[in-house]
Amino acid sequence: MQQQLRCSRVASSRITPRTRTSMVVMASAKPKLQLMVNSCTGKMGQAVAEAALRAGVELVPYTLCGPADVATNATVNVAGHALTLVPPSTRDAVVEELKGRYPHLLMVDYTLPDAIHSMVDFYVKHRTPFVMGTTGGDRAKIAAQVEASKVYAVIAPNMGKQIVAFQATMDLMAKSFPGAFSGYKLRVVESHQSTKKDTSGTAKAVVQSFVELGVPFDVSQIELVREPKAQMEVMKVPADAINGHAYHTYQLVSGDGTVMFEFQHNVIGRTTYAEGTVDAALFLAGRIDANDDKTLYNMIDVLRAGAMR
Ligand SMILES: NC(=O)C1=CN([C@@H]2O[C@H](COP(=O)(O)OP(=O)(O)OC[C@H]3O[C@@H](n4cnc5c(N)ncnc54)[C@H](OP(=O)(O)O)[C@@H]3O)[C@@H](O)[C@H]2O)C=CC1
Ligand SMILES: O=C(O)C1=N[C@H](C(=O)O)C[C@H](O)C1
């Protein structure tokens, strides 16, 4: 929004045919979007709903939740907005009704690795476009299922703009110089809040590039740090970030031990992922408006489209 305002100010002070065109593009670029953020009782759901409100996106006042007992009309509060909790037992009927009330409905999913396949089945069954940041599951199977369904979706294990750029860079290096690191040994260490049960989906995705660069490595070799003591003492995570952080280190050492590369991305909190998720939702709504033939995207597509703030 700030970017749009700034853009139109510049355009009005120096209008050339070129800037006039960009003004038109910007003006018509606001996609139709009614965003339903699921799992708002969870950490990412809550952060994304807050980021959507900050961005001026219309937030649908419902959120899917887990199977625990939920009183009828129970709500969760997001920045003063009450969202009605929808448990699995009623979600089919509720979503069909919401599709009628919100013609530009798009959902965000940050549930849990255990639930990911049932959530994908749900979005495909109801044909609701979705942005999925949830990790885990059989990623290839999910991609094939969503692609075949032609339901619009952005699916990615990391939505932080600069981390997505790092992933894209590693992928580019692997495609440009396959085998460039053959003979090197890889060590991957990731630290997250102790409630995170699975191995980082980001680390798993980045490892794929290192494998293409010639380093044999299985994702089961990724080292997980979940103990607060080790997080503070070894990983140097600040004490107030123990309940919300994502520290990743990828270290490559040459066979003779004389050369070492280290890549690191350390995130405190969840704002970067939440902001990126809103970018992904706006991007996807734009693709739907354009009736794009391509329906399945990842965050590298969103970044390449220049759609991340
Ligand atoms: N792509 C990215 O950039 C990022 C991805 N993540 C990933 O997001 C996921 C969630 O992380 P986080 O928010 O920390 O987890 P939380 O444990 O805080 O939240 C999980 C949420 O999932 C809900 N849930 C569980 N089962 C179901 C179900 N069957 N149907 C609907 N909702 C369900 C829970 O609802 P209830 O309270 O009712 O049980 C809860 O709201 C993880 O996979 C994590 O790795 C995290 C950060 C960034
Ligand atoms: O659960 C988290 O917190 C995160 N999950 C994602 C992952 O598994 O890679 C992204 C980030 O690391 C935070």
C-alpha cells in the first residue's frame, strides 16, 4: 500500500508515457481478495492474520482449527477481530457457505505436518485457492495432486523474502555448476522452538541444492536443536526468542579440510514469514484475476514476479 502511494506521487510529479502506463498497471493491480487464515489459534496463523490486517487485506472472520472440543461459535481474537473457530466436524458445510458469501475467498494454511495431507485434500475438494506454509508430508505427492486439480496455490516451506532469495540463489548455483562442491562434506544444523516436532522444511529444500552441487547428503543427517539450553549456549539464540526462532547453518568443508564455506540464516519471531505469506496471497489473487494457465506456484515464483514487499 505504501509502495502504491509512493508510486502515484512520483508519477504525478513527472508524468511521461512510461510512468503513465505504470500508474495504470498499479491502479488495476489490486487483486480481489477475501482472505481466510486458518489455524489462527496457532502461532503462524495468528501472525499472518495480523499481517493481513496491517496490509489492509479483507480478513474473513472464520478460521479452521484442530479437532479438540470447540464450543459452538467459539472465537479467537486477532488484533481486536473475533474469528469464529471451525472444527473439522463442521468445516465442509461452513466452507461451502462461505464460498457463496465471499466470492474471492482464498485460504492460508499453517496447520501441522500431521494434518497437511488432509488439509490439501480439503482445499482441493472444495476448490478453494490456498497459500500453504505448513511443512512436512510427501511434498512431491502434494505438488502432483494440486497441479492435477488446477486449484490455484502457492506452496513453500519458507515465506521470508531474503531466505527465498537465498534458496533461489542456491538453486541457481546448483543448476549452473552441478557438482561444483563434489568431495566436500556438508553439516546442517537447525534450531527451532521446542514445540516444533518435524525437521525444518527449509533445510530439507536447501539440502536438495547441495546434493545437486555434488555433496551426498540425506535429510535424516540434518541436526535438530530443540533444547533451550543448547539453543542459548551453542546456537546463541537470545533467551527471549526461545519460543519463536529459526536458526539454520549449512557448513561445507573440502575433503582435505583446507576450505570451508558457511551459510547461515537466523530468524527471531515470525514477522518475516507472515509478511511473505500476505505477499503470496496477493500474488495468487492476481494470478486468479488474470485467469493464468499456471496454477501451482512456490515462493521463488512470487519473488521472481517482483511481488514481495
Ligand atoms: N512456510 C513458512 O515460512 C513457515 C512455516 N511454518 C510451518 O507452519 C506450521 C505451523 O507452525 P506453528 O504456527 O508454529 O504451529 P502451532 O502449533 O503454533 O499451530 C498449529 C495450528 O494448527 C492447527 N491445527 C492442527 N490440526 C489441525 C487440523 N486438523 N485442522 C485445522 N487446524 C489444525 C492448530 O489448531 P488447534 O489450536 O485447534 O489445535 C493450531 O492452530 C509448521 O509446519 C511450521 O513448520 C512455520 C513458520 C514459517
Ligand atoms: O516451524 C517453524 O518455526 C518454521 N518452520 C519452517 C521450516 O520448517 O523450515 C520455516 C522456518 O524455519 C520456521
